Amino acid sequence: MRGLKDKVVVLTGGAGGIGRATAGRLAEEGARVAILDLNGEGAATAAAEIGNGAIGIGLDISDQQAVIAAVARVEAEVGPISGLVNNAGWDKMMPFLKSDAELWRRIVDVNLFGPVNVTHAVLTLMAERGEGRIVSIASDAGRVGSSAEAVYSYCKGGVIAFMKTLAREHARQGINCNSVCPGPTDTQLFRDFDPGGKLAAALERAVPMRRVGKPEDYPGMVAFLLSDDAAFITGQVISVSGGLTMSG
């Protein structure tokens, strides 16, 4: 991808899953990646593994002041941030009427306020410099809904709208904002939902490509949207789901 070499990219939730695969791909493209993850040890391990000057920082993205401090540290230790990948997320599948306010708050803090906190801190600096790329990992749940994930879907729909609005507000400053929507993906979080594999088997029958996603299915799209090859693309929502959902 053109334009990624030596660029500094902040990536949240990069200790495992889609985030870890994306961090590795960005490092391969020559980017210097700052991995922010609640699992600080995992973030440091991932940074050491991908190399190319990557750093790992333990961070709760729902804590705005901690986010501001972490972003300042990245700028001081790695350099001016030109890319952001809002990847961190968390959910617990449960029918809405069986859930409670404590669960709602946890899901919203991570999946909605987390990206808002990180984006505000990073975008402030991008706007001052007049350049940047932001990619948020949303979900097809935010586009079409997902049973037993009502509040998670609400958050991801909000992230999609958030990116579209920022794309409009900052287009003239040279800042592009887009969303990538994974379908069901074989991560540890998904396996925790489906320890017996029944849901995975049903989804494999429903997906036209006859499989659920893998973490390695997404980094190419993220790298593309962060690169100069996507300079004229902003405010878009791209589903990567093996054809499970289609629109347009």
C-alpha cells in the first residue's frame, strides 16, 4: 500500500484477534504501530513480535484522561500520529430483556465511548496538522442487527454514524474516516459465546463463502483505507463478511 511506510498508527485492542493481525500487517507495510490494549502485557508482547518500532501500552479506553495521556506518550515516543484504528471491542451475548444496566454500561463504555475518547484525542492533533486517516472496526451487527446483541449493535451503529459525521466535518482538512464491518469471526470472544460450535456451524451454512471470518481477513482492507491508495474514500461503510450481508 502506498503511503504507509514510517507513518505512525495508533491501534486499539491489538493484543489479539483482529487487532493483532492488523497490527502485524501495518508493520509489514512499514508503519510504526502503537498498540493500546486493556491487556498491557499482551500489547507489549504483540509490539515486540511485530517490530518496526512498535510500542504497546496498557490502557482502558473508557477512561478519557488515560487516553489523552497515552496519545501524548505515543506522540512523544514514536512521532506524529497519522492513522488511527478503533478496533477494541467487547460483548456478552444475551437477549435484551434478560440484560441489565450494569451490562449495558460496560458494553457502551468499551464499544461507544471508547472510540469517541480515542478519536477525540487523536483527531485533535490530526486537525491541527491537516492530515490523517481513521478507520473504525464496527460490525455488521450495527448495519443489520444481531440477535442477543442489542446494545452491542446499538453501539456499532453509533460508531458507523460517528465516522460518517466526522468524515463530513473534516474532509476539507484532509482527514478521511471510514468504517469496516466484520461479520462473525473466529476469535476468542466468539468461541467464548459458542463453546460447543453450534452457532459457528449454523453461520457457516448461512455465509455464501461457507465459513466464518478469520482475523487475517480484515487487515488488508484496514491497511488500504489508511493508505494513500484510499485518498478519495471517506464516510464509507465496508462489510467484510463473506457475503453474509450485501447492500448497495
